Amino acid sequence: MGGNNLIFLENLEWFDETGQELVHRLPEEGSGEIKYGAQLTLRESQAGVFYYKGKAVGAFGPGRHTLKTANIPLLTKIASIPWGMKSPLRAEVYFVNLKVFINLKWGTRDPVAFKDSELGLIRLRAFGVFNLQVVQPVLFINRLVGTQGIYTTAEVEEYLNRVIISRFNDYMGETIDSILNLPSKYDELSQGLSERLHEDFRHFGINLTHLYISSITPPPEVQEAIDDRSRMGVFDDMNKLMQMKAAMAMEKASEADGASGMGMGTGMGLMMPAMFAQYFAGGLPQSGKKEAQQEFSCPECHHPIPVDAKFCHQCGHQQVVFNQCTGCHKNLTPGAKFCSRCGKSVEDKLQTKSCPTCGNDNLADSMYCNECGEKL
């Protein structure tokens, strides 16, 4: 800032030494008696707005400009005697910084409510940065500086932060259904939020050049729930991953044996197509897993039961107790005369017990008659 109070010569200029001032006012306090012919010097990154008698009478760009007022040296002093030697013709100059102010912070002071489609009502905190530039100095001074008394970027940042958060809440509710989908949509959210804020910033003569969302975070307990859900997804895929690695190891073994000669790897190589087919169908067969057992229908309740069952698990009927073939040890159904596997005659081995009430033949170890239920 430069300026002197010489009676016959006045030069008004300002240097932003802090790099944080959007607007600088001369005089800094109250109003001034800017003389007729005062020189206003502006740099390339500055604009000047001249207020005279309470109104903006001129806006100036870079260069040197001559200001015209009715404050004539010496004559004004004499004419201002009734006003205590202060001229009623008050004037001020506002210097507006036109550079782009970068890395201004925005974020939620308190968590905001958000209704998630999967997690329910949760509270979120959001943070980011934005860049701005004054493009209409007179509008900026009249609507923001003049009414709010805002001069520095810190004061503008605080006010605009509330505007951004308000729009952010509305935009999130309209465009995002669940925060589980957020990581891939930060750029889309940033662009959409910038477009929505464009009119709010333009109202004050400001251009929002860029806006970035750095993070949107739920409370710690919600983060833990999301982490648990991610771990479950990893565990679900772990089985298939291990199966695939095992299949790849078998394939390498078959290739190694194929290079050296016939061996175990060759046999495994022949099994690979079937193993991969089972993998994509839902997993490789587990070692030691028993083949599906044949089922036999209980003659009493017709409930399906394994052939090696000692009794029906549905009704407790004992007719399903079998003897074994002496040749191949296959379980035999009651009344079978030949083994269905090897064809060996089994009549001589089948011991029966006749019911004294109804005469029905039962297995030798039966305790009750399968026909009438009487105790044998």
C-alpha cells in the first residue's frame, strides 16, 4: 500500500504483501477526502473501484488513472469549516485482487445426516479444497464485501464453506444411493457439485475455478461394518483362489513330467480339463469325500434312507436292516436271493424269524414283526 497526504499531489496504490487479501480499502478506516486529480495506479493483477459520495462511480483496470472529485486543495478546507474542517464529499478506493486463490479449504464442522440404501441413516463428514477468482469487482464489493465486511480470503473461505456444505448435502442425497459406491464417483461428484455452486458464486461476482472432494467418511462404527463386509467378500473368494492355485500347480507338474517322460504329472494333466470344469461349476472335489450313497425307500413310510441304515430315521421301521453278501460284502435287501453286485446266491445265509401271530418272515435279528408289529 502506498499513499501520501500531500496537499497538491496524491498517488494511490497497493501491494498485497500477505498474498491473502482479496480486497484492500483506502483509506483503511472511515472515509477519505480524495483530492481532485489524485492518481490511482493499478497492477496487472488488480482492479480498482472508486466510490464517491457513497456510490461506485468508476471501475478501473491496470494502469494509471486520474480521479476527479470536488475536493479542491485549500478551497475545500475553507468550504468545510461548517463541518468541522472535514469535507462532506467523502471518497474511497477499493483495490480488488484478481489472481486465482488456490487451496482454500472446505469441510463439515459437524457430521451431516445421510440415508444410505444399505446401511440406513448414517452421519458423514466431507472435506476438500476449492479455488476462486473475483471476476466482477463491483458486484463482489457491493454484495459481499460491503454487506458482510469481508476482506481477506480467510473470511471469504469461512462464508463460502457454509454455502458449499449446504449444496453438498442436497447433491449427495439426490445422486448417491449408498456410500459403498463412493470411491469410484469422487470425480463425478466434484464436477456435479461445482456446476451446482456456479450460480451461488456468480451471485457474488466470483468464479469457482475448481472444486475437489478429498474424502467422505462415515463414523468409526460404520467404517468397521464396511471393513467387515469387505473381509467377508475376501473369504468367499479365498476358497476358489486356493483351488485355482492348486490346479495351476498340478498343471505345472504335468508339464514337468511331460518333458522328462511319463509319470504322475501326465495323469494329472489328463485330469486337468475335468478339474477346471468342476472349479468353474463351484469348486474342486475335496479329497476323502465319500461318493453319494444309494438310497432305499422304507416300505412303511416310504421315506428315503441309506442302504446301510439299521432302521428308518423317519418311522423307526427295522425292515431296512440288511445282511451282507459273503462274496462282495454288499448290503442285501430283505428277501433277496442273489447279490445284485456279484450274483452270488444268498438264500442259505439269510436267516429269518417267523412271526407266531401272522406267520410273516422277518430278519433273524428283528425284535418286532414287520407285518403286524407283534414282539417276536
